[in-house]
Amino acid sequence: MKPTLFLSDLHLAPERPASAAAFDAFARGPARDAAAVYIMGDLFDAWLGDEQCLEPFAREVVAGLREISDAGVPLYVARGNRDFLLGEAFAKATGATLLPEQSIVAIGGKKTLLSHGDEFCTDDVDYQRYRTLYRDPAYQRRLLSLPYFVRRWIGRYLRRKSRFATARKPESILDVNGRAIERAFRSAGVTRMIHGHTHRPARHDTMIDGRPRERFVLADWHDRGHYLEVDEQGARTREITG
């Protein structure tokens, strides 16, 4: 049985050539032999609207994704906090299915909750306020109504602001909140969760309501790629370079 592959927080951008090369190797290699591929948010370091598909760098990434779906591999993409404006034109160009904020899927015979993961970082109150704003469809429509060059300027400003704000925050509030994780497990009725966002890759095993639960946190990409391989035999982390 072919494995299902999960990856997140690639933050692909022209100034990150190693990550881009690793993604190209992934798209031409392991992804072609998968049961399905799930990209759980922040595929791009910034996405300012589907007009970006026409830019040279994004066009190459879109082509790589299209090759995966054209090979007959189901491709799913979640919106992260950096690429929440991914839209239907992107989905059509890549052959991908855009995921809702949370999904429950059966992987390797086990119901699994999938999410980008930022909704679980409830201790970061300022970020959650921002998250509520950018997830609002009316806000997204207003943003997309602006000329593309204006959105590019706004994107650069927000990235600088985010880096400055994150550097000033204590590490303790940047991770998920344990109670939020417990609520998500109970609400979804699953025993496995897979998410990204925190850049703290790990497997967490815990007991909730007397039932064993496992939570996989996907790694971010820097000088190499990282993905989680899941099948009936379990889950394994893999690395890939360009």
C-alpha cells in the first residue's frame, strides 16, 4: 500500500533556493509514488492573490504541483497564515483540492484530524485577533479588491511586522495550548492529529479521557525538505534535499 505524505511550512520564495530545490525533488520523486499528498499550509512564504500564479517563481511551483496531480496522485492544500489568499484559480491551475480549516480523513485505517495548527496557539492573544481578521471572508474580499501591487506592499509590511512581533514574544506562547489540543481531539472524536505552523517538529503521545492519542507536528523547511509518511504500518519522518 502506498503511503500518504504530509508536509507543511515550506515558505517557498525566490530567496529560499534550497527549499525550492527540495520541493522540486519532492514533486518529481516521492510525491509521484504516494497514495495522496497533503500540504498543510504555508506552502508559500506569502501569497497575495491568485495573480501570483503568473510570476516566474510561483509558476514553477504551480507546475510542480500540477505534475503531481497529473500523475494521478490526489493533492490537497490547506491555507496557512502566510498563504490564506490561495483561491480557486490556484486550485484549478494545480489540480489541487483546497482544504477547510480542519479536516477529518481516514489514513492508514485511523481517523485523523488535519489542520495548519495556528488555531491551537491560543496563548498568543494578539495573533488570534489577527487570525480572526484574516480568516474573515469579507476582509479577504476587501484585500483582493486592492490592486496587486498594493497587496505586494502590504505583504512586505506584514511580514516585517510579524518577524518583529514574534521576536519580542516569549517562547511559551508561540506553541500550541494543551487544553486547545484536548478540546480538538474530543470535538473531532479522533485518536490522531497532524498539523504544522509551530516549526517544532515532534510526535506527542498522550492520554485523553482514557484513550491514547498521537499528535504529529510537521517540520518547517529550510536547507532541506521534511515530510511525514503514513500508512497502515504507522508514521515515519523523511527528509529530502535538492
